[in-house]
Amino acid sequence: MDDWFDINADEEHMRRERKRARELRRTSWWKNRIAEGRCHYCGKTLTPGRLTMDHVVPVARGGKSTKGNVVPACPECNRDKKLETPADRIMRELEDGEE
């Protein structure tokens, strides 16, 4: 799979969802999620302050800042995921398995 995505992101959507993400980070729901200290992707345990908010479906690809679309992630997993959706990740893993 190529390391780039052809994205025509809606700037207004991205601005609105980033604002919602900032608001969501202040909620007790999010604080409870990161208090567990576990990365959603690799399961590594970190201090809550090291976990980042990751959009499972990236905002740039139409994702929303909702409880059902954000997960705590370690910085490494968040960076490695980039703009992948769950379907993209499955396809990449399948392709990597063929090599």
C-alpha cells in the first residue's frame, strides 16, 4: 500500500471537529479513558499524560470527534497510523502478510 492518501479534506469540517476534540478532551469520559493508561492499538501501558487522542476514522477523511470515533493511543501508534482507516489497516496487514 502506498504511504500517501489522495484527500480533499473539507477545511470547515476539520476546523469544527478539531474544536469538538478539544472539548471532548476536557470531559470526565475522556479523562476516565486515559486514566486506564492503555493504548488502544498496541496495548502498551503509559501514564495518562502520554496518551494522545486518535480518531479511528481520521478527521481529514470525514471522521468525527465523537465518543465512538476516538481512542487513547500512544504517540508511536498515533504517528504510525497517519490517515489510515480500520479498512486501510486491514488491507495493509494483508498485503504485508503476502510478502
